[in-house]
Amino acid sequence: MIAPLADLTVHHKPRGLSDRVAYGFVKALRFCADTFFAKRYGHRAVVLETVAAVPGMVGATLNHLKCLRRMEDDRGWIKTLMDEAENERMHLMTFIEVAKPTLFERFVVVAAQWVFYLFFFFLYLISPKTAHRVVGYFEEEAVISYTHYLAEIDEGRSENVAAPELAKRYWNLPEDATLRDVVEVVRADEAHHRDVNHGFANELGGLPQAIVPAVWPHEQLQPHWKEAA
Ligand SMILES: [Fe+2]
Ligand SMILES: [Fe+2]
């Protein structure tokens, strides 16, 4: 299968206090996740995707309300953020087929949702730029984690099982697609979220804009897959 195009090397160098706070926060959470999950990548994906699906919906809600209050256009931000939330939820629905969370992990998900939703909501109210930068850095880390997951599969430590049916339908994957193919398309999605959110933070901070393709990475590839099929 041809992997979706994704630049895996992108890193936004922190500039100013807001960026440094965002980067420090994300690195601290990465340390916690590494300690808690170690190399259990399937479980890691399930738990972290429940968190990853929150910011898009918070950002969409608050931008929606702001546009209503100010009676102004959203320049496509609301749909982009809602699409991101749905895409992250599809990641969750995919990985739940691959790894079943333990009872303790389910408890962590419930507790973390309350804390993270409220935290991110107030962060977005106070500083949308910092909030989008936090997500940009989260997504940089997600790209790294899914690269590690691919290595686990390639080196035989995680079994390369058949792709879940739901994942094949959502990403238009071929019938014989495997977990490796799924992780690759998910990683391309995360790279896309990273570029979108760093782009939004740049725009709010008055920095030059990177051009982010409006289509999802897997949509760019669909014709190739159809040819190959
Ligand atoms: Fe995700
Ligand atoms: Fe993401």
C-alpha cells in the first residue's frame, strides 16, 4: 500500500512565553504517558485518543459562540475543528478494536476527561493561541508515538493483525489492509492536525502562515489505492 504523504520532521520552535508554556506542558504529559504505558502502544492509543478528540470540539464550540456574538464569519475554522474531533474519535473507534482497555484505564479515561475538558475550555477562553499551540505540540508527539508503534510492528513485537473493518471503510483501505497500514494513515492524520493547529496558533500570534492542504492525507491518496485495487 502507498503510504499517505506526511512530513514527520515538522517541529515548531517555541517562541515567547505562550509557546514555552505549551511545549513544557506537553512534554510533562508525554513523560507521564511514557511512564504509564511504556511500550503498550495499542492501550496508549486508546486512552490518548479519548483525550485527543476533546480540543477540536472545544475550539469549535468557542469559535461558534464567538462568531454568533460578533456576527462574523469563521473563515472555515469551525468545520475544520469539528472534522478534527470526528477524525480523532474514529482513531479511538479503530484502536478499541485492536486493544481492549483495562478497568483501570477506563477509570483514567473518565477522570481525565473531566479534568482535561475543563482545563482546555478555560485555556481556550484565556488564550486560544496557547490552546492551539498545545494541540500542535500534542500532535508532534502523536506523530513520534505512532512512528514508534510502526517500529514495534516492523520488529515483530506487536502482531500485524488485519485492519478492523471500520478502519477499512473510513480510510478507504484495501480489503487486505493490516494494522500497519492503519497506523500509517492515522499518523498522517496526526501530522495534518499538527500543521492545522500550529497554523491557527501562528495566525492568532500574527506569525507567517504555513499552507495546510484542505483535504485529509488519505483523501489525497485514494486514486492511487483505487488504481492498485
Ligand atoms: Fe488521533
Ligand atoms: Fe491528532
